[in-house]
Amino acid sequence: MDFEMKEKKFHCPYCRTEITVLLDPSVPKQRYYEDCEVCCNAIEISYEFSDGELIFFQALPEE
């Protein structure tokens, strides 16, 4: 299967700035950290795809 990157918008859990990330549906389940481009705090991003569709997305403050 060929998957295109999916754009996902969410709000930083610290400063509430809207952030856009690109998610790779060829990786069914992933968790990683991304720094907010405004406040520079680390955000834990978790997502899951099923058949190329995003079924779970979560953006939490770093613990």
C-alpha cells in the first residue's frame, strides 16, 4: 500500500498555539517528542493508523 503523509493540527498543551505536524500512515503506531515552535516545550505525540486512516491522536505535555 502507498500512503501519503497526513497533516494533523492540534494545540500545544502548554501555550495553546495551533501546531501542524505531518504523520506517516505507513507506520501504524508511533510515539515521539516534538518541541513546540513557540514555547519550546517538549510535547509527547502518539498516534495510530488503521488502513491508512488516523484512528487515534494524542498530544500531551512531557512527563
